[in-house]
Amino acid sequence: MFLKISELLKRKLDHFPIPDELVNVAAHIRDAWVAQKASSLKQGSRVLDAGAGETQYRKLFSHCDYKTQDFAQYEGSSSGILKEIWNYGQLDYICDITSIPVPDCFFDAVLCTEVLEHVPKPIDTLGEFSRILAPNGRLFLSAPLSCGIHQQPFHYYGGYSPFFYKKFLKKFGFEIVEIKPIGGLMKHVGQELHRVGRILEERAPDKLSALKKYILMRWLPLYLASLDEKIFVEEFTIGYLVEAVRK
């Protein structure tokens, strides 16, 4: 009987996997947000993707004069939980993010997603964005409030709260338009429970029965995600999406 139940659960996981938007909550919400902001820019707007990395958002800005910047020193991660192969896209400016070689007021918009945790001087970075943005230029920012160590050894900070943005964006002449949390506690915990299941599957498969795998990697993430809007706990969001305008 137990074998039959285990087989049924395994088949359910294999044939009805949890949606990727719950496994990678932040990426899906962030990508949709960037797409919406990109579509709101006028044809021909000068846009800088700062810390552009693999330039994943290039197509979204095809109607703009899209430029990219990165320090181009990360070579991927072969150890730790968050391993990845990394290939930089076409970069226009290979330089420190606090010293971008363009004149003052050069860009109409700056995009900077999941970068602030990787730069030694994040406050100076905001100051540089202020310098290179034209009056009424738009800044689109995202950074984690909570995340695991990744892109080693270039991970210096975490925990960017709304109070960080309110304090330092104002200091550099920005007016905040939006500070949007990336899900609440329920979606965040569901995402991490699925990660626990993946780690057990890789490192200790003997500890992960079909029932435990089903609970960790499907039932609980789906259940918690269904509660996220009704029982929304912002204090444990994954991170924030921020738009600000340079005055």
C-alpha cells in the first residue's frame, strides 16, 4: 500500500511540477515589472542597464538607445548552493559602477537590478546614478531584502529595506515613485521550502521520501502561495522594486 502511495506521489510531482513562478518568485515578479517599466519609456530614450551582466533585458529595451555597464570580473560559481555558469552579454562600459565614463545628465533612465548587494559602495552608486541621469530621468532599482550568498566572492551586502531607499535616494535628489515588495512571507517561505527539497534531493536523497518530497516541493509551496495576498507579511518579503525620478 505504501509503495503505491509513494508511486502516486512521485507521478504527481513528475507530471504536475510546481509552477516556476513559485519556485523562482523574485525573478518572475521582477521580470514582469522591468517589462512594464521598459514599455513605458519613449522611443529612443537613452537607457543604461547598470550591472547588466548577461544583458537579459536587452530585448525589452529594443525601442530605446540601450547601453550596458558592468565591471565584468565575475566568472560564475562552481561551489556552494547557488552554482551557475556566467556569460557576459555585450557591454558598452566596462568600469566601476561608481565611475561611469559618460557626461552628467546623459541618460533618460537607469536600470539596476540585483546589483547593489554586489558593489562595495552602494550609496556612492546611487550618487553616480543621480549624476548621469537627466532632470526627470527615471531610475529602476531592485535589490534583495533577504537572500543566500551568491556570485561569490562579489557578495557584500543584503537587507535593503524601504528605509535605505527613502534615506539615500532623497539625499541624491530623487523623488520615490514606487516601492513594491516582491511577495510576502508566505511566498518567500514556500520558495525556500522548495529549495530545501532540492538540496535534500541532491545531498541526502535517503532522507527524502516521496511523501516528504511532495510536501516540501509541491503541497506547502502551493498552499503558502495561495495565502500570500490574504495574509500578507511585508517584513519578510524577498526584496523590493523601486522607481524614482531625478529632480
